[in-house]
Amino acid sequence: MKSKWVGVVVLLLAISSAVGCSSSDESNGTGGAALAACNSYCDAAIAKSCADSADCKVNECAELDKATGACGTAFKTYYDCLKAQSDVCGMTCTLNTSSCQ
């Protein structure tokens, strides 16, 4: 699970420099919604004691409030999917970042 988190953080850093950063207020709330979905997923992962979940919010959710438009929506969809899995520790969801470029 940790390698997934590292990949997401690297991707977030690339997105923030490629797409440009804005607050969630400037992006019709998509960054804020993505951040809320990530935090909610992390809370569920922590509650289930998933591997590496203690660092979830720091590793996964940092910078998500800067995601804009369709990119923010993609991250929200991804974290909503992760939380909705029958096993929140599973990794059956995919993140489509094509809208982030």
C-alpha cells in the first residue's frame, strides 16, 4: 500500500506544477471535495488498521486541495471508490489522471 501512496504523492507534485495550483474555492470546490474524500478514506483505513494507514493523510491527502476541475473530480472519485470497497484495505480502484494533464 505504501508504494501506491508514494506514487500518488509524486503524481500530485507533478500535477500541481503542470496544472497550476488554486484553492478549492477557486476550483468550484473540486480540490476541497477531493481532500475531503481522501481524508474520509484515510479515516476508514485507519479504523481497519490497514498497512501504513497511520501516514495516510500525510502521504495521500497533502496538496489535494490544489487539484482543479476534472482532475479534482478524478481524485475524489478515486478516494470515494477506495472507501466504498468491501475491504477498505484492498486496492481494486484505479486513478484516471488523464484529465490532469
